[in-house]
Amino acid sequence: MPHVAWQSLPAELLAVVHEHTGPITAVEPIDAGSVADTVAIVHAATAVYFCKGIRDDNPRAWMQKREARLNPYMPPCAPRLRWQAEAAGWSILGFDRAPGRHIDVSPGSPDLRPLAATLTAMSATPAPKPPIKVQPATARWAEWVPPDLVDGDTLVHTDVTTKNFLIHDGNIAVVDWAIPCAGAAWLDTALMTIRLIRAGHTPASAANWARQVPAWRSAPPDAVRAFADACATRGAQQAHRSPEPHHRELATASATWARFLTIGDSST
């Protein structure tokens, strides 16, 4: 469904937004995000905000609410949530704007080293404790991998598409924490290796890159192999259900990675 233009949002909602932002000088519509009903960069007199909003009757509205609750517990690379506006059957979140471009993970990219540093910091971020609820990786991946192999207390992003990693002056901001889980510290790195293979890396070069992340170096090889097999199985299922080319590409990369860990150099 197309995004709703900022100027078409209910006047009551925009009035609440203005209470947080003050006068707005410009609005840049953004064609991004598969969950939000409206996305924009909002320029106010004293700050620039990345805003995303969702209707209360959107079946995925709970994802935005969860992201707002979890924001205080996210690593420094995650933009801070500065305000929330709720009115007229809508909810809008206003984050610090993360400047920059999407990272490039192709072979030889200068973004690969700061990406490893970012994943290292993310892997050291603990998941919040109750009463804040985060889905455990043991539940997220229960259909595909023995739960004990992915268990852990790290806040795992899980949606490591390059569109969620913005680099500026060598620093990476990680956005869209809509579907995190609590699990093993090496899971985000494992998921990123598949993105590297999709971008043209050999499995061996992806494995070598991943070794820059301490949590990956200490990951149990059997768990990594089982998770790679799970990603290959899940990827094949998604590719079968969806005609989108990127699902087929990720499924192929996942299968390549799993095969490498099984019959190739299986060191992590």
C-alpha cells in the first residue's frame, strides 16, 4: 500500500507533532519501510527528525509500538527516539535523523571494516530484562534450528538488509529495529555474511571478514553450521512463496553459505 503523504495526515495528529517539533520548515517524503504508513524527514527550527507513522488499525502497528519501547535499550548506533505523537487513530515516532547513505558490502568496499566494528558493538548490547518483552531467538527460529543453539541474552537486530545501515564519515547508524529478538551474540554477524555472499563475496572471504567480530570468533561451530542450514531452509521457503528477486538471491546465498560450512572450510 502506498505511503500517506505528510500533508494528508489528520490535522489533529499534525498539531500534536508540532507540539514536539515547533515550527516545521520542510518535509522530505521517504519511500522506505514496509511497515509504516507514512515516512518522512521533518526539518524543524532546532532539529531534523526521521519520522514514521502507522495507523492504529494497521495489523503491524504493534511492531512500531515495540520499537518505541525498546529504543532506550538499543546500542549507540541506533538513532534515539525523541518523541511520540498519538492522535486521530495514528501514532508517529520522531527519531534523530541518521545522515548518510546505505552501506556497500561488495568485495573491497571500505564500508566493510566499520561494519564489522558496528556489529561488534551490537553484539555487546544486552537484551532488556522483564517487564520489557523481547521475543527470544529460541522461539523465532524454533521451526528450523534446535533452540539451545541460538539462545542468548544479546539484543539482536535480525533485519540486516544494507538499507538499515547508513554510513556517514565512517560511522554507521543502524535503523528500523522493528523485529529484534534476544539471542546469541553472533546471530547478526551470521545473517550479514549471507548479505556479503549475495553481494559477490566468496564464502571463504565472508568467513574471513566475520572473524573481525569477537562474538563470531567465539561462536560454537556446530551452532553456526546449524543456523546456516536453518537460513538456507527458511530462505528456500520464502523464495518459494514470494516472487521478489531478492528472496531468491538471499536463498541462493544462504544455500551457498550452508554448503561451505558443511563441506568446505568450516572454521568460524
